[in-house]
Amino acid sequence: MKSYSVDLEQMLEARERRVVIQNKMLEDAGTGQCLVCLTMNIAGDVKRTPMTRMLFNAGAEEMNSLGFRILKEFSLDEVTGSEAFWLIDEEGAQVKAMLEKVEDSFSAARLYDFDVIVPGGSKLSRAEGRRCLICDTYAAECARSRRHGLEEVKRATADLLRGFCAGKLSKAAHDSLLDELYTTPKPGLVDMNNNGAHSDMDVPLFEKSADALASYFEDAALLGMDRCGIAVLRERGIKAEKEMFAATGGVNTHKGLIYSMGLLLAGMGRALIEGGSCVSHAADLACEDAEIRLRETLAAPVTNGGAVYKTYGARGATGEAAAGFPDALYCMERLAFYRDNGCDEPAALALCDSMASLEDTNLLHRGGREGLGFVMHEAARISGMPAGERIEALKVLDGELISRSLSPGGSADMLALAFLLDRWQTLSADLFADGREERI
């Protein structure tokens, strides 16, 4: 992804354009109304990046969530920075006070600049000055004394942006785990109806596991921003496994997803830095040692997945990642299809489609080829039913899989990854300035 530097002349032109827009939007404003303008305080000559846009979008969402009576709105997305304008039917002083709280609400929000302008063109001042990004004294004092050089300010800005974006991606991953968990019905799996074919698992346990992995998800995204190799990411993943087992009392709730989601989050982090497809970045990482690890597993399997690979040749999560997550992408497409067509329980239907097509290593482990074949056949049969009959059929299949102790955990993983990829697609829709970047 190309970064665009801007010069002083461009910034002055952008300022003049902003004043023209403000004056135009205030032309018909009356008493008790005001104009809000959101821009970003970004040090250096690169003002617009995917990370600045992600933070800007969050600021615009926060502004829109405050309940103001918005009369008009307008936005720009230029190399000189992202800008948004709202004409509001509210008293300026009250609006300013509320937006100051937004600017102070979290670390990276210090990069927001919410101007509030009243009819006549007067800009309202903050009740208290902004704090310096580096030393936390008043920014005006640091500016007057030139206490910090440009490079130091740029590094502080970059750190705030990286932390914010990694946090957003971590939340997307955590929420995706919960979306998968709460999807109901899920034959043979823990859901809101029952514990499936698992006597040692339930919803609260999965919730604890998801919470324990949040810091790992953030670290995986940050490692991707650093263009890490697989060895570093794997080392952090091994630590995450221990954190998961500590939270669950030794129960394996999300081990496969630690690998798969870590790769995708690293791919997303890298995409924010250099553009490109997050899936391609993730697959490239997986391919660094996928074949070596598969050969080692074949020679001396140490996990259930390894034993399945040796016995049946199913490559599992490693093969899925190295191939570019085809089954997760398929599940995401089915999820979007059912959701866009207004189907009830779209996630459950997408899971069923995944069960009909995936060589699920968890099913191979529990039931061999016969168990896998049974689940795939039944899922395909249900997928071919009229839409109104499928959910009830899935509930019946749930009872059958419980009685056979079969659990399609691989398909559950594909659904969680589908939720994450779907969130990334929404989150990254306007991050890349030229509009030609691959987002998935």
C-alpha cells in the first residue's frame, strides 16, 4: 500500500477548504445550533493511513452515538487527512463538553480534534488544555518550549495508533469466539441449548477461555505490524495455550483457534502496515514451516490432530492455513448469504454447510471415517431442505451426535474464523485510500 506525503501548501489548502465547508454548513444555522468538525492530530508529513482511518472511524461512530440531533453531515477522506462535519441542533457549550470527554476517554483519543463552531464562526475553546502525547504535561507548554522533537512525537503517535488498532482487532477476535459460542443450535457442540458431546465443557468455560486469549490476540496483531516470522508468533501462541489451560483448568477449548486466529490477526496487522490481503499474509506465515511441522507430526504425532494426520492424512488447521483458509472463507460466504437473505439463525445454517464439506479432524478423531461420513451426509441432507425446516432438523441432529459422542469442532473453528473475517471486511471497508486493496 502506497503512503502519501503532503507538504505545507497542501495542508494550507486543506485548511482553507475546511473553512469553506464550515461556513457553508453554518449558513442556515440558527440560535442554539452548532457545527462539529472532526480531524486528526497526526505528526509528520503522512496524514492518512489505514490506522489513522480506523481511529477516525471510531471517533465518528462515537460522535454519532451521543444522541445529538444531527441536521446535516458531510465527510472527506484525503491524503491531507480524514474530516467529518455535523450540523447539530444543540447548544455548542454542551456539545463541546461532551466531546471533550470523548477526546479524553482513551489513550489514542488524544489524537482526535473535535472543533465546535457556533453561528458567526466562533470556535469554542476547551475547558482545559490538551495533554502532551509524550510527557502528559500541557501540550501548549511543550510546543512553546519545543521540548520534544518531531521524530519523538511521530513515534508516540505511531505507538498510540498501533495500540488502538491492535485492540480493535483483539476485540473483533474475542467477539467472534463468543458469536460462535452463542450460535444455536450447533449439533454436537456446546451452545445455548446444551453442552453437546462434551461432558467437560459448557458456555461459562468457553467464555473464560475467550477472555484469557484477549491479550494474545492483541499481541498477534502487533507482531503482524512488526512483520514477524512464524517462530515469534508460534512462541507467543504457546504461551497463549498455557493461559487458556490455566483459565479452563486444563480443558482444551480453543487450542486450534489459537493457531488459526493468531495467523489471521498477524495478517491483519501486516495489512494495516503495508496493505495486501490479510489471508495471503497469514498463509505466507503458515507456509514458513507448515511442511516441516507436518513431516515431524507424521513421524511422531504428539496430539490428537497429529494422530489423525498420520492415520487419515487430514492436514487440519495447518493445512487450512497454508492453503489460504479456503474452508473459513467458504463459511464466511455462506454466513453472509444467509444473513443477507434474511434467514433465521444464519450462523447455524453456515455451520451446517461447513459440516457438509469440511474434512473435520475432530470428527475423525472421535468417530473415524464412518463418523465423519455420517456427519457430512446428514449436514448435506439438511442443507438441501427448505429453509424453514433446517433449524428443527439441526436440533434433531444435535441429539444424534450427542448419542454418538461426535463433535464437529473443526467446523466450529471455521465459523469462528468466518465471524472474524466478516468483521475485518466491515472494519477495513474504507481503510485503504486508493480503494484497490485486497481486504480479505
